[in-house]
Amino acid sequence: MYFSLKDSGAKIDAVMFKNRLRILSFEPKDGMLIRIRGSLSVYAPRGTYSIVCEEMEIAGTGEILALLEKRKQKLKAEGLFDAERKKEPPRFPSTVGVISSPTGAAVRDILNILARRASNLKVIILPALVQGDEAATAIAARIRQANQWKLADVLIVGRGGGSLEDLLPFSEESVVRAVAESDIPVVSAVGHEIDWSLCDHAADLRAPTPSAAAELVSENLTDLPETIMSQAENLLSVMRTRLEKARLLLKPFDPQDMEYRIRAILQPHLIRLDDAKDTLINAMSDKCANLKNRIELAAAVINAASPLSAMEKGFSVVTDSKGKVVTDAAKVNIGERLCIRPLKGKINVVVEGE
């Protein structure tokens, strides 16, 4: 294993051979703070020194890893890594924006894959530094420019592999915030599969490598007709299966048998309806007969109390000239005019005597 050891002021190459690696209880990774024991070696043709490591042990958490973990927790608490805010990249974009070094191997890999998989896809290279102190500012600016001018349907932000220090710009807070605020879906493609950055957590999609990012944002047009045919065959197969099931379900309900089945279902209800109808008619007939008898009795009582029934027997009503009924003959004077009213008509008379 060949690697470099560094502190805040210096760096030296180191090597640890296979026979010593076997006894390690951990896997060395970029950014670890370690303590080693070994011997110095010099490579004469170049005049460079290196350390041949015999023993290695973890001495604590490296400053860079500690800084990144602290920053990660801060940004996570603000919700920049929440899955709810992530957007789905379009399946068939018309334009892909690539934010990376224009001369790097990552851009060449992306262009080669896009040309092979989707030759009609438009690609816009947004050049930016991907290493060094000015890289983070450049990357964040390119992301915001792409959104301001709506330059692409999806953005690939990344670079090829490198050391932990090389990838630090993609973990800067300014870059992470620019990725999280982007209205254009962002695919993060930083380093190789084992590399990671805070940009990966904020992006809408993380690709293990730039090449994988190119595959994720492009549908393989060569395979698309075959995929469509396969899906069409699956759809037809499902439709045939469902139609056959429908035929089996409908088979017992042929036209000749339908009437019998419907009658068998409706007949009990029709009988109940007829019985209810007869019961209702009989009840209404009894009710009407009872009411008729009561009306006839009431009419008889009313007729019996009516003055007309007495007048039918020959009785008449006698009134004086003022229309008052005469009930006492002693109060009638001789010569006074009276009116006798039988059941029909009237008779005018003059009183001559008692």
C-alpha cells in the first residue's frame, strides 16, 4: 500500500508491504490520524525519501474528517439532506449540463458515454476548478448560473478520483447549499465508488463515478426499441390473461340461462310484493268501509236535528213584518201582517182575530 503522510506543514511518502498489512486490525482511509513505526528509505534516482512502515495504529480522528462530520451534522439539521426535497431527474432530458474541469478525464468519460447512449442529447460544459482554494467558489457559481439561465434539464457536478484533500471543494458549505437550492435536478459524481463528499448528500441523485452519472441521465436509445417491444409483449400477455379470466367468469351467464337466473332472483321478491299489495288493499277497503259507516251515522244525527226535517212533516215558521219569528200568539195584533214559511215557498196573511 503506497500512501502519503502529512500534517499542517509537511508531507512524506510512505509504503507498507503486504506481509505487514495482514496484521492490521483496521482499513486505512484518507483523513485518518495514525501513528506509525518504521524506517526511512531513499530513492536515489529522484533523491526522495519515504517511510517503510512496520506498524500502524489509529491515533484519533483526523482533523479533516472531524471538520467534515461537524459540517455534515450542521447541514443535516437544516434539512439540506432531507429526502422529501429531492427531485427526480428527467428520464429523457434534452440538455445535460456538466460542471467540472473541461480538461479532466471525468468530462471525457461523460461525453463518450452520452455520445454512445444518446447521440441526440445536447451537452453544455460549464468549466470550473475542481481542486484548490478557489474551486468551491467556482463550482457554486456555475450551479447558480445554470439555474439563473435555465441552461439544462439536469446537472452533473463532479470530478475524477483523488485524495480526501482533493475532494474537499465538493464538501464546502457554499457548494452544498448551491446544490440544495438548485431548481435543476443535480447528480453528484465526485471521485470513485469509495469516495464521498457532502455534495453527495445534498444532490438529488448520487452516482458512484462520473461515467455512472452519464448513464443515469441518459436513456440508452439503442436498447429503447427492444425495451418497448418487451413491455408491449408483457402488456398483451396481461390483457390476454385478464380477457380469458373474464370469459370464464361470463360463461355461466349465457343468454339462454340469464332469464332463468334473473327470474330465480326476482321471483321471491315479486311474491312478497304481491302479498304486501293485497294486504294493503284489504286494509284500505276495511278502513274506507268503517269511515263510510261513521259518515252515514253522523249524517243521520244531523238530519234528525235539522229544522228542515220537522218542516217536511208539515210544520211552518211564522215571522212578523220585521222578520222576527212569532212564538206567542198573544203578542200578535189584529190586522198585523205575518209571513208563513212552509218547507217550500211562503204565505202572507193578515191577522183577523184570535
